[in-house]
Amino acid sequence: MSRRSKHEYFERIYERYHRASKQEKSQILNEFCRVCGYNRKYAIRKLNGPGPGAKKQTVARPRSYTYAKQVISILEAVWKAAGYPWSVRLKALLPLWMPWIRQRYHILPSLEERILAISARQIDRRFRAHKARLRRRIYGRTKPGRWLKHQIPLQLDKWDIQRPGFVEVDLVAHSGNSASGDFIYSLNVTDIYTGWVETRAVLGKGQRGVVVALDEIRRALPFPLYGIDSDNGSEFINAHLWRYCKRHQIQFTRGRPYKKDDNAHVEQKNWTHVRRLVGWERYATPQVLQRMNQLYAGDLRLMMNLFQPSVKLTHKVRVGSHLRRCYDAPQTPLDRLWVHQQGKAHQVQALRKLRNSLDPFALAQSIEQQLHQIWNLTARDYSPSQTPAKLAKR
């Protein structure tokens, strides 16, 4: 008997069943089970339930929260101080930050257990409204370099790096609404193996200035620099950087034109380490340059590399038409250097001792204060937040 036939039979028998006496109901029920092949208990529930054509009324039971407001408020404070990391990274940094959380908020052991037990998925659910307000867009101002392209090989294969020292480099423009004149760029250097990031600010993207900033970063890295990979901008594809790499025996490669995915590691850090912090304002004075370099080489460097876990893509799995990406356990760049015993041992050991003495919440406050000082030196006439109407009133 087809499903449609069963439904038609149910429509005919339903009213008769509800008008029948108790003895007749028993006979109708036996007939209903025999004709449709239903279990007797299921047939009773169906005949006593909603009639044919009636919509099922589902009562949504409110789900109680397992985690108290105090847990979520502490997590939100840590999330904000850490620079709004991804939920998986936030969960990974909680044990590292817990001594300072315990000292700052005077939490009980039971509350500490709840904070450490919350899942990354639950963090996503509770922070969904906050994340919606933090979304922004990104843009850039890269012009291609034409010289020496034939001497600098393309990097087309997947990075299979087993040691630190191979980095991707890029510039982030702080020009505001106008690309005219000189303004500050942030030179971002991202190590592919550990996720270690170094940033320096340069006034203009002159070839000599970029090489000087890159040399300063090379000396600050806690591991030797073996290779750099850049885009096709003229600030990188030039004779100055080419000779510098030759002199220091550094492998120099570049990505394909107009293919940002070839430099995906540094492109992602352009947002987390630069754009999300200093925004899209115009910075063009030596005073701002000095303050930005103090921030980049000081507190921000320590926060991002010592206290911020990151994840690494290990492999990809094709599931039907979808590509599933699998990542390793989140670790800070410093911990990756330490676990794999790679890098300059004395610098890594000194950084571990320094981390034990630093308060990440105090670091976050210091970073925020320095950012406010930088924002106060913004070139307001070229600011994206200044509309023509506001400028006309001046």
C-alpha cells in the first residue's frame, strides 16, 4: 500500500474513529493496523493526534546556558585584550593566559575549570553578535615592478618547509583617501614554518628604505633568514634587494602577478597585525613613523609572537565537491620554535623567560594607548572617516 493511499485511508477513518464508541474504536483500530500495516501503539498515537491537514505545532523549548555570564564576560575581556582571535586560537591561549586571568579577576577553581572547558564552537555562538560588528574591508595600492623579473624565480609549488627562515614579505599602504605624496607603509614579514611576524614602518616605498627595514628585521628574527618570497611590486623587484639577498645568501622568489594566494601567509597577517590595528587612515609624518616603529618592534611584537597561538594547515581532504582543510593544534610562534628546537637557542630561551614575566593584559593596554597616540596624529583631511560635508565645515 502506497503512502498516499495510507494517507487517504487515514483521512476517511479519522472522523469515524473519533465519533465511535469504545468498542467500535477497538474494531476500527484493528482494521487500521491490518490495512496499513502499522504498529498498534503508533496507530493509536496517529488517530489521537492532529487530524489530516493540520500542521504540527512544535513547542520550542528554551535552551538553558551551561556557562554563566561571569564566564562569558571574562572570556570577552580576554578575547578583546588578545585582539579578537579565532575561537580555536582563543581556546588555545587560555591556559597560557590563565595565571594572569587568575590574578586579575580573582576567580575560584570551579570558575577556572568552566573557562578552560568551554568549546570553540560554544565561543563562536556566544560571540556571534560581537563578531558581526567587527567586520571590515581591505584594499591595497601595489604597483608591479618590471625590472629583474627574469632573474627572480616564481614560487609556484606548495610550501613544504621543515624549518624556520623562509618568509613572505609585503607592504601595507597607509595613504587614506589619497595616494599622492609620501606616506607610511608597513613592511610585514611572516615566517611560513612558525608564523612568526615582524613589522616595520617605512616612509614611502623607496627601494633603499625597504632594504634597510628588511635588514633590521633580519637581525631581530630569533632564527636565521634563508629565503624571502614577495609579490611583484617595484619595492621588492629591484636591484637593491636583489644584491642584498645575494650578499647574505638569501633565496629570493616571487609570486605570480595578480595572484594574492601565492602570498597567502603574509596577506592574512596584513589584516591581523596591521590593518585591523591602525585602520585605513593616512599616516605621513616622521612623528607617526617613530611611534609606529616603537609599537611594531616593542609591545605588539611580544603580544603576537609570545602570547597569540596560530594554526598551520597540515593537509587537505577532498570530500565530494568540498575541500576540507585540516589544521594542527594551535601554538604560539615561540612555542613552535621551542618544541622543534630550531632557531637561535639563546634568543629563544631569553624570550621564554621574558614571557613568564610579562602580563598580557598590561601589554594589551599599552598597545591600545600607543594606538590612540598614533590615531591622534592622523592626517584628517585624507581620512576615509571624513566625509566631504565634514571637511567643508572646517
